[in-house]
Amino acid sequence: KLSCNTSRKRGLNSVSLQLLFKTVVLTKILYAAPIWLKKQTGKFKDLFARAILKITGSQFHFSKMLGEIVTGIPPLEILVQEVTNKFILKALAQHDSVSSLLFQIESYPHSQYYYQVADVKKYIQWLMNARLHSSSQARVFNVPKSTHAISLFYVPDNALYYTDSDIHDYRCHMR
């Protein structure tokens, strides 16, 4: 499939480069990202910007945001937050020792993962509001106005499960 997608004088076209970047490079960068990438994001921003420049095939530097829109690749910070949210939601849904560690992190603001847990709370708050407004049923649960009022221990189980469209909608909301 990739060899028939060459349209430049040499190399792959933008669609093939984008496919390779998403399937090979991003999967390597985002593997275990909740643990190590949050502090190292600055090192990868330059790589990310150069990759987007190569994918678009542009000769000159242009707005980073424009490149992300053209390629359909969200900013690295959003990708890291998305992977982190998925990891924490899966851990909370399993109700095991990892979820109990997350409950402890939630109450300890000096933990290096405290802000990641806070990001998940923002996602849960957004998801509960989105489901509340899309539902034609009566109000089933109260959605707190502040993320500080949300405790991971008391989050309803249906807020821990997500779909790809939920994650995509939240990604658009964050932009």
C-alpha cells in the first residue's frame, strides 16, 4: 500500500508519511507516556514540529497549529493527556491495587502524578456534563461545578467507560 502512494519526486506522499508517523513514531513515543513523558515533553516538541513539517511537505516553516490541523495530528500535550486519561480510567474501572494507589495520589497534592489525576477529573466532569445534556432523560446525577468536588472514589462506574467518540469529542473540546 505504501509503495503505490508515492507522488513526490522521491519518497512517500503526505498520506503515507502521516500513516507511518501515527503508527510507528507516535506509538513508540506514547508507550508508557503517563509515567515518563510528562516531564520530557519539551524534548519531543522539536521532533514533533519537524515531523509535521516533513509530513506536509512544506519548504518553509509555518504555524505549528496550522500544521497540526492540516495533518490531523493533535498537539503532543493533548496526545499525552489522552493516553494518561485512558490509562487512569482503565485502572479505576478494574478496582484493583492500582486504583487504590490513584485514590492515594488524589489526596496527596505533592505527588508527581497529582496533576494527571486532576486532568482525569476534568475529563470525567466534561463527560458527565456531555452525557447529561445529550440525554433526554431526567437528571440522573449531579455534576459538580468544580473538579475539586469530584472524588475518584465516588465516580459512577458509567463515567469510567469511554468510547472513541468520547475521546475524540474531548480532544476537540480541549483545543
